[in-house]
Amino acid sequence: MRRRLILGVTSVATTTGLVLTGCSSGTNAASQSEDSLVWSMWISGAEDKAAWQEVADAVSENGGPEVTIQGSPWTDYWTKLRTQLSAGGAPCIVSVQSLRAANYTDVLVPLDSLAEEAGVDLAEFDATALDGMKVDGELYALPYDTGPVVMFYNEDLFDEVGAEIPGPGWTMDEFEAAAARFEEAGTPLLASTVEDMFLESLILGHNGGRVIDEDGTLDATDPTFSEGLDWIASLVESGQATQASAEGTADDNAYVNQQAGMYVDGPWSLLAQKARVDFTLGVTTIPAGASGPSTFSAGSGFGISQECEHPDRAFEAIRTMTSEPVLRSLAEQGRAFPARTAVQQVWYDSAGIEGAQEVLTAAQEASVPLPGNRQSDQLAQLLTQYAVQAVNGQQSGADTMESIAGQLEQ
């Protein structure tokens, strides 16, 4: 999931208990104690750092252990995490993204019994957020955020080219009509992406194609998904979409710089983007194709490593980190669309974006969790490497996905 705007790509120096470190340096499991635990989290800039430090501080302020953050940029986090969890020196508290949860069940502690013993009412969490943190029916993290994949658009550009403003539930026909108006004006409507969840959501909405089935089975050669890649390639060829890039920020930068009218993202980025742009930001659902409105949802949460010698204290910490007061604070900052339903309204009120609640409600109703698979990390890397060729018209969607399938089998 895109954390690059809020949680993403810039390292910062070590300050006030925040350790930005590689997998082998910094505090490790061996130096942890009942009253001092390490939390592994993706971190970007100073503002991001300060917000997550407040979350860590809330644990000790509520009588829990002292929590020290061990941070890596989003792009490095997942490559380092497996090494940390497999080679000793693992943090007790581990940040996990829902579609990658299945990759780490062998090194994380199932939380169901800990939640029951602590009297945590799981019904207070958004059902899709909670389901995303389950693998084979077992809960591996308490979620702190959630949300359906949506589209951000430049309302000023829509007015300028004479395209109809896209409302929630708009159709693929309406999307293509808007794309034609943008093409006439010489500006692409869509900023293309090959990032796993956003590419997969766009194709799911277009024709229902998917590479990961509801049960988590991965089928990279699904012909409907390949046809979805060809559809995006046709938009690029006609000038209705930008060329794709393996650079993760290319699509949102094209949007911010008004080089495209819209792009695919999640609600967790909405307030950060609102602060970046100098035009009227709008949000709408993924356009609905023949199979009706649909999109993927995902979220993130906090789990416990099997190496942790104090799982009860670690659970005490993550219970506070996902508590209503903490998620309320994160919602007020726009840092996370909260996984607790009781504080989601706080996020809407803080957003101050006309129609955002209506859009996200419609998107959530049409969403399905994007299941994880043990090869999800590899799939994401291969889509970045190979799907660029399909989207940019250098190779057919079918040939591209055959190449990806061949790599996954190795």
C-alpha cells in the first residue's frame, strides 16, 4: 500500500528515542526487557517521525513499557524485516501491512488468545480492517488504519477541459468520456501506476481481473487481468494516460504537478496530498466496469514477533497503540484513516474535503480485502519490473504476466 507520501522514502537522523537503523544495528531483541520494547515501523521525514513517536510515548504514559522505534523507509522496510525476524535481533512489535501479513505468519504470534485474555472487543474495529489482518482465520495484528483504494482528481483541470466532475459510483463509460475530453486538451487524464494494490484495484474495477483470488491463491496468468493491462496500455498509447514508471512516486508527482488529471491512491494519503497541491483536490471511486463497482481495501497494524520474550507486555503496548485516543489523534493529523469505526468521523471532519465521506462510504461498501499471499512481496517487485513494459506498450499484457509467472515459480 502507498505509504510513500506519509510514511515513505526519506531517512532522518536519530533523535528523541527514535532509531532509524538497518536490520543489524540499533536496539535488538536481546537488549529488550519487560519494561523496554522495540517497535519496527516504516518512517519517512521529521513530521512522520514526530507523529509515531507520540504513539510510542502513549504506551509508557498509560503504564505500559517504554517503546523505542526502529525505523526504515517504506521502500527498505520489507526487505529488512524478514532478515530481522529470521536472524535474531527481532523487534518485539512489528508493523504489518494487510496484504503482506501472509508472508510473516511463520515469525509472528497469533493474537486471538491474547486479545481474548485482555478483553479487547474486536467488534470495535472496522470489519474489513480486521479481516485484512487475518490469515487462515487467525489474527496476526491489531489494525490501526484501513481504507478502500480510490482516485484523487484535480477539479480545476476537469473544469478547464470541460469534463464532468466524477461522482461516487461513476462508470467506466464516464471515465472514458472524461479521458477523451482530456485528450482533446492535450493532457492525460490518468497518471499510470504499476504499484501492486493500485494497479490491481484499477483493473478489478475495469473488468474484474485479479492475480490473487479471494482465498489468497496467486494466479499471475489470469487472462482477464492481462486484458486489463492492455486496456491501460491503450490509454497510454492514445495520450489519455501517462507512461508508467518503476519510480514509485511518478504517478502522484504527475498529479501534483498537474501533468495528469487523476491518479489511484488510498484515503491514508488524502490529507497529505491536500496540503501539497495548489488546486482543488477531489476524491472519487474507482470507475465501475461491466461487473459493477469494486475496489480493493487494505490497511496496516501492529503484530508481535515470535522472538519476543514478553508477548503479554507487547500486546499491552499494541492495545494502547490502536486505542481510541491514539487513533483519534492520528485521524486529526490525517495520518491514518482509523481502523476503529468510532473515530472515523473524526478523520472526515479533519479532512474538510467536500464529498469525501460519501465517496469513501461508497468505496468501502464496494470493496473487498486484497488477500495476502506468501509471494505478495515478490509479486509487487515483479509488477514494478515488468508491468511497466505492458503499460507502456512494449509487450502484451499476456506476455508480461507469463514472464512474471515464470519468475514466481523459481
